[in-house]
Amino acid sequence: MQSEKSSTDKKDLTQARAEELKAGGFIPQRQKGKITLRCKAPGGRLTSERLEKIAAVASKYGRGIVHLSVRQSPEILYVDLADLDAVVRELGEVGQEIASCGKRFRVATACGGCEYNPNGWTETQRLSLEATARFFGQDTPHKFKTCFSGCVRDCMKSIMMDLGFQGMVEPKLLHENCTHCTLCVKACEDDALHMGEEDLPVRDLDKCISCGDCIKVCPFDAMVPKRIGHAIHVGGKHGKHPHTAYPVAEFVPDEQVMDVIEKTMTWYREHGEKGERIGNTLDRVGIDSYRRTLRAVVGDGLLNAAELKKPKWRNIFYRGLVETFPVYGDL
């Protein structure tokens, strides 16, 4: 009996130690005494100085191997647990911080956004840095992953994140600049544009997915942005039991993004059970509970049941998926 209790206590201690390591960004490997050290890289971006230091530390304390995680974090493999303090100290010489695992807000990921990518509409890199600086490491019922995609192409998979931000643009036509070339109509893959009266392009907003391709293709600056913002997706995850996120708001401006994160994490802490991802919490508690919380931030940007019936939302999710979403009530 005593032996069984001792074995159980040892197992609990091992699990607690593993969770403690993961909280610090140190992942126990299957090789005894070895850990993987996860480095912080918000938005997947590093200076060349930090990248060189990571490589040098990997050669000195590991096996010269750096693995890039699916969430853009450089991971140094095969580090001896005894060398942990030395590794952290040497990385700190160039300001390289350690990331985190476990039940907390993770480093925000991002694509290049509008900085240099011609498809991007939002400042994804700046926002990922700000979100990581404000929320990184805060405890939640389970892991909490956030990303910033600059456009509807969704390179960062916002529909598979606990909270995902996807850049979007509403174009408008400057009639005086239009030469009736029809390039914008031909560029639209969603049949949201057609040539109407006076031989000018006419937009069906119910079909427009806010990609901005019509703006990019116009050589005469006749199509320009009317407004730019973020679509908000909540409740997604991949892994063994995947869950697609629900779209809950559109055209949320940059200045509201951090408030959306804050409100979402507060709601999650209040309603989530230990070990439960936010998508499962939404399904258990009801999505309208969360929508009420979000409305205080996004106002008219909150999506309703009628919005989800429009082709634009059905076209950016997997075919037939929107029909399975919970009913959004009238708030």
C-alpha cells in the first residue's frame, strides 16, 4: 500500500515538474535529462543578432539543431537540464527571451501583414508584438493561442485559433477615376462585382469577402479602401480534437484589438473549466454569453445570425461548415 502511494506521489511530482518546466518554455524530451528550449519570436520575427545567438547556443549546449515550431518559435533541442540557467543567461545577452507552454496566453503569431506583403491590409507584426507584451504568460483554463492574419487568405489560420484576427477591407469606387476597363470584375473570384449602369462596376456586399483583389488590380486608383479592420474568430483549435472558430465580429479597428483580447480572456477565465479550451467553453455555456461580452467592445461590428447566412461568410469557411454553427441570438 505504501509502495503504491509512493509511486503515485512520484508520478504527481513528475507531472508537476513537467508543467513547471513548460510554463517557463522548457519542454521535457523523451530523452531523460534533456529538454527543448522554446525561444520567443512574436510574429515569427527575429533580429539577425538574436538568430545568430540562438544558433551559437544550439551548437554549444545542444546538437546544433534548431527546430521551428508550427507557431513560429525557434526551439533549441537536446539541452541538458543542468545547463538551463547558462542557456537562458547567454540568450539574454542579446535580449532573447524564452517563450511558454502550458495553460496560459502564448506568444502571438503573425504573417507579414501590410508592411511588405501586397495582399496584407493590417499591421499584423505591430499587433502581435503588442499583444505578446501585454498578455504573454497570463494564466487561462487551458492554452490560449492568438494570431494575426493580414488578409482573408488567412496564412496564420485564424479560424483555427482560440482567438484569431483576420485583416479585411471594404473597397469603394471613385467614379471619376474609372475607365471601365473591367479588370476589377475579372479579378473578383466571388462574383461580387458586375458592370452596371453607366458601364461602372457595382458591388454585391453580401458576396464580397473583403479580400481587396479589386483594389490591387486597378491601375487607375478607381478602387480604393473605404474601411480596413479585422474579422474576429473565436474558439478554434487543431490537434487531436480540432474545433473550427466561430466568426463573431467584422471590421474591428486596430484600437479595439487589445480590448477584444482582454474581454475574451476575462470571459474565458469566468466560464472556462480547468483543462477546457475556449471553443468547448463556448459550446457548453452558449455563444451568446460571449457575444454579449464582446458587444461592449465592438458595438455594431458584432455579427448576427443574418450575417452568417450571407455568401461571404460561407465562402471563407469549409463548405457546409457554417450550417453547423450554433444559432446566434438577438442581443
